[in-house]
Amino acid sequence: MDYPNHYGVIVIGGGHAGTEAALASARMGVKTLLLTHNIETLGMMSCNPAIGGIGKSHLVKEIDALGGAMATATDFGGIQFRVLNQRKGPAVRATRAQADRALYRAAIRKILENQANLEIFQQSADDLIVEGETVRGVVTDTGIRFRADTVVLTAGTFLGGLLHVGLKNSRGGRAGDPPSIALADRLRELPFRVDRLKTGTPPRIDAKSVDFTDLQQQWGDKPEPVMSYMGRVEQHPEQVCCWVTHTNEKTHEIIRGGLDRSPMYSGVIEGVGPRYCPSVEDKIHRFADKTSHQIFVEPEGLNTHELYPNGISTSLPFDVQIDLVRSIKGFENAHITRPGYAIEYDYFNPQDLKHSLETKFINGLFFAGQINGTTGYEEAGAQGLLAGLNAARMSLQQEVWYPRRDEAYLGVLVDDLITLGTREPYRMFTSRAEYRLLLREDNADLRLTEKGRELGLVNDERWQAFSAKREGIARETERLGQTWVHPQQDNIEQVNSVLGQPISREYSHLELLRRPNLNYQQVVSLAEAPEVSEQVAEQVEIQVKYAGYIERQQEEIKRLRRYEDTVIPAVFDYSTVEGLSNEVKQKLIDARPASLANASRIPGVTPAAVSLLLVYLKKQG
Ligand code: FAD
């Protein structure tokens, strides 16, 4: 049957990409349908119950700055919060939260159910309605036809999903969920380049069977950090402890003994796994000289005894899993509640996408999340938001939008995927961003919230809080520039003792704050000062201290902007550019870069080749 409503956007899949996509589109006022297998699994974390971490928290905060849900759900579901790299510079500082799986899911579901313009429907999408080269809707497994202007596909690990435990395998989207076979087959008929990737998860353990006596405790930070710019510590549920234990030589021996029945090492698994989140058998194989690996023992939630042993993801046979777990300190009598497993799934070459995440071959069809070759909730959520907002803009007949590499990690993520493609699960790192000092987790709102407001993604409450913060930063920075210390002032001895040395001339507080040995609190203690929020104080301090570096990065961006602005036509005959080697031509033909800047980032495309292209395009232009 034809469903009576017509939608601006249909999102397939209620995982991390799908929920952010649906919310973004609906926030923009576009009638949106979220079509997903199971309403109970909206916002479900398939693997590690944690959000954020290095590089990833930057994405979470960017989603938040654009009005998305992930950071808020983390504040309502987080049972341990920490800031990693606290002693390093602000560019690489990262907030990480251990989440209660059920609370996180409940928070996401609540946000979805209360979102205006959004309808949710539980059923499997089995087919796309494609007319000519344009998508027109979706058909479910019971034959309901939903029509829409645009469709966002976020099927995660479900397309052609195959689960492995030892040499046994079975079809599934993740443990306990069915795979998407019909849709995967349909997509393989379309002209997208499809390949296989794999990922894995550790066995879960019953805390009642663990001896914690000799395990190292790990508590969260005090004061507790929050994830959302709108977050408050009072939103956090009870905070809990995690523990640390280690594998040992006996564990490694057990693993080596089981490798002949490992689907990874016997060639049963063909997909490439995540390099930065390897299975324990992979670690033992690759780092053969290491006699021990760390395992973080993390609670799955407040109302469950299940533990997530972070570091022993495995697809070894179950009997080997029991032995390897029980060889670890504290786990001698451990009971496994769920076996570890690996999953292989279809992903699409992201080079077949535009920067808006619309596919190059089917108009109005967008791809986001794990299906684009990424791994991680944060990477998925960020792409979902971008695809959802652009699908909505297309339905409103507006121009697409995406951030540049110097504006957001989201810009880096999408640009990397589209320009370079990926052959292994792609995860975000701060090292992927060349403008790290500009793209900090503390300033995602200053980089993106104004744009989000313009796009219709940011509500009044967030906009007012953001505007007050931005004005507060400007006011306080100006005040510091106009507040002085001078050698003759009454309390000069006290001032000198804070500064660590006597001053010989007048200094503004702004100048003093640039000194590496002084922080904001010390500087404002030198005179009477108005009270400012922690967020304002943090921003003022970072902006003043790093002003020199920040300016240098901004100048470099300006210099490179002409490359960004030099567009390469979608249909472009590289054979007409004289002087390009055949190898470079082939790389350009494969990657089809959208701009000269994209071309310059393709490995093997030399600066000389970029200059040739620049000259050629200018002549044409
Ligand atoms: P998902 O979260 O997978 O959501 C997909 C959604 O789409 C689901 O709700 C599903 O029901 C729905 N769906 C699919 N097909 C259809 C259809 N045809 N019709 C309707 N609904 C559909 N990430 C890491 O960063 N590190 C890890 O170590 C790691 N290990 C993992 C281990 C396993 C076993 C699994 C399964 C995943 C692992 N991940 C890991 C990946 C992480 O779960 C994903 O990166 C993240 O969930 C991707 O989000 P997504 O929204 O793209 O897809």
C-alpha cells in the first residue's frame, strides 16, 4: 500500500547516524520519518558503552553546537566523566563519558519522541523507490510504500551482516538483531562501489563473578565535566568506578593456541578490521613481544551487573574465550554473559558521495554512518547530522552546506572520506586535523552555533545561552585589556609575588595572561574583577594564550583558500591537462576531487601537479 503521508526526508535506521539525521531534518521544520527495525533499539550502542575520547569528543561537541542530541543524552546517561590529556594543550583535550546503556538509549528516545515534525515507524526498509536517477521513497518488508523528497540511509553494520564466533557464523545486524539482506541486495544493483569491513566486540562478564580485590580502581574527574554546552552536572546520574586489569603470558598462550579456529586467521573473515580498536588476537599477533595488555573493566550501567572488558574484543571460539577470560587477574571465576563476536558488513566507497553526503549516482539519496566506512558512534552521529540537514535543505530547495576542514572535525571527517576513500574502518583522531589549534572541543560552539542557528538547527534556549557566552568572552577580553598593573600601585608586593618577579613598567592584564606561568584566575586575582562563568574564563584564557598560534593558522587558511575555492567540474577530462603523469591522472580520475584543495590532499598528487591543474583551471575559468 501507499502510505498516505508524503515526507520531506525519510531516514532509514535509528542508530547514531539515523537519530541525528532525523532530528536535524525535523528541527529544520521538514516533515521527517524515521524508519527503523525496532523502536526499542533507538540509540543503541552496539559495542562499548562510552561516548567521546580523543578526537571523538570534538565531534560530539560539534554535533551539540549544531543542536544535536548525542552530548545531551550523554549528560543524562553518563556514569563516569573524565577529561583526557588534561595536562596537554587545549587542542588535544578530550572529554570521555562511560554511559549507562539503558539511560543513554532512554534519553535518545525521549528526545526523538518529543521532536516536532518527526514521526517514527518500526519496520524494515527492504527497497528504495528510484525513478530515473532520483530516489522517491522507501518500501518496507510488508510492502508499505513511503514517499519522500529525499532519503537518508544509515543502516550501520546491518547490510549483509555476518556474525562470527570461532568458525561458526550466522546472519545478523549485531547480536540479537536481524541483518538487512534484501536492502543490501538492492543496493548492490545500484552503481555504488561496495566492499566488506569487519568489527568486533568483547565477551561481557557478570560482575558478581569477578574478584575486584586486586584490581586498580579508576574514578572519574572531580569536578565532573559535562559533555553538552547546555549540560549541567545535576543532570548526571550516580557516578561509578571502573577498574583496570591486564592480560598476561598465559592469556596470550591460550589465544595463540586457538588461532587455528579463529575466523580472522583462518581466512573465513574477509573484511578489514579497525586498526585502532583491534581484537585481542590481533594485538597478540601484531605485538608479539608484549607480554601484557591493559583491560579497562567498565560497568554497562547502574541497574545491571554486566561488565564491558574494554581491550579483549574477540571472535575466537567460545571455549577459548572462557579460558582466556579466566586467565586474567580478577576474572579467575568469571561468568561470561554474552560471547564476544566479530561482524562483517557491507560498506560503500565514500568517494561515491558529495560533501553533502548525497550520493553521486542517485539524486536525493544520502548515506551516513558506518555504511560510509567509518567506525564509532561519534563519527556516525556527526555524519548523520550533516546528511539530515542537507536532505532537509534539498527538500526545501536550498543549497547544501558542509563545514570546511578549518571549521570543524566534521569537515575533516567528510573531506577525508570523500577525497581519500577508506579501506579500513575510519576513526577520528586529532592528528587528522591540520588546524588542531582552531578546532578544539572547547570552542565547537563558537565555530558552529551561529551557522546552526542560520540553518534552523539551534533552538532559542541554546541560542540565548550561546549569545550570552560569546558576549561575555568579548566583554571580559576587553576588560583585561583595559585593566593595568603598574610598579607604583599600593599592593605591588602582592602583585609581584603572584607574577613571580617584580615588574618594571605598566602591563595590562591581557599582556600578563599571555605569560606561560600565569593562568586566568591568578591574573584576575590582582584586582577587583566581575564574576564570569567558567566557560567564559576558559575561553578568554585559551584565546589570549594561544593568540599567536591561532593567528598563524588563520593566515595559512587564508593562503590556501584559493585552492578551496577553485572548483574542479564534476565531469572533467584530466587527459587534456598537459604535464600530468599517467599515475597522477589515474589517482584524480579515481577520487574525482571537487576542488583543487581536495586534489592536493590525495596521496601521490604532487604540488607540481596541483600547480599544473591550477593554471589549467584558471585558463578555462
Ligand atoms: P548502527 O548503530 O549500527 O545503527 C543502524 C540502525 O539501522 C539500527 O537501528 C538498525 O536496526 C537500523 N537498520 C538497519 N537496516 C535497516 C533497514 N533495512 N530498515 C530499517 N532499519 C534498519 N565502534 C567503535 O568505534 N569501536 C568498536 O570497537 C566497535 N565495535 C563494534 C562491534 C560490533 C559487534 C558492532 C556491531 C559495532 C561496533 N562498533 C564499534 C561500531 C558502532 O556500533 C558503530 O560505529 C555505530 O553504531 C554506527 O552507527 P550507525 O548509526 O551508522 O549504525
